[in-house]
Amino acid sequence: MRTLVLCVGLALAPAPVQAVPLAYDLQRDASTVAFATDFGGQTITGAIPLDAADLVIDFDRLSNCKIAVRLNAARADASFPFAAQALKGPTVLDTAAHPQMTFVSTSVSPKGKGARVKGNLTIRGVTRPVTMEAQIRRQKGTESGDRSRLTVQLTGAVKRSDFGATGYSDMVSDVVRITITARIARAD
């Protein structure tokens, strides 16, 4: 799941060209999944490394878009030292038994200047439908019309209890806000 395919239409910049499939590679070191949840009066934040992503994006027909990402839950980290260990433990992510998490889209439709992405999220071996909001933009430092480096961002929220991640429910909120940031570069 290393290569990304992007069918670029006219959405990023005006260009009098037909949509052409372009291959992209995931920039793993610059791509993350960030999360945030409430802990009493504070917020626990953290990140889970994005291992791989497969994308097919067709700006002319969003219904043709496909998104699949794989996360390395075993390398999850959190803003509080004890929270990172608890996060990977058997009552939350149970990374010893389930070291990966996945998201696979089932439909993509327009929403404002972005898209609504419905799909299946698997955490702890439990798969549930979720809805994410998607945006795509050129990376900082690129010029108008330059599609060589892009950033795809998916945002949404899940209830961790839906996936059996019920540990510390007396201290930590059930709702977890998620931001997936996949930075991609055109393949050679």
C-alpha cells in the first residue's frame, strides 16, 4: 500500500487538461494521525504513525475516489507519559493483539470545498462505519498548478467504546477526535 494514485481534475488550479491518473508516494515521516480526547478538565493529545495509504482521487467524479490507510497502533504516543502506556494496553487499543488500525472508504461525495468520506474503521479487530470530512491542498512552498506534492486531510470523531476500547472510562472521554494527514509526492 505504498503507492498512491491520484486522478487530478480541475479542482486544485485552473488548467485546461483532461484528468490524468498520476502515481504518488506517501511521505511517511511527514504523515500522521493525530487524536485528541478529554481527560477531566484537560485534553490528551497524541499521534499514531501512518504506515501506508492508497488513494484514488477523481475530482471530476468524487464517487470514483477510494481511500485506504493503515496505522501503526503499536507506535502510538500521547501527550501525558502514563497515557501512552495506557493507550496501548489491553483495555484501550490492545496493541499486543492488534498492532494495526485501518480505514477503508466505502463512498465519497462532495461537501462544500471538500468531500464527505464514509468508510470502515478497524480498531482492536472491530470494524465500524465512520464518516470523515476530507480536504486536499498543495503543500507549502508549491506554486499554483503544481500538483507534485499534496496534502490529504481527513477529520472526524469516533466513540472508542464502539470498538471495545473501554479502559479508563471513568477518567477519559468516550469521544476521540481524529485528524489523518497524508502528505504525498508524485512518484518518479
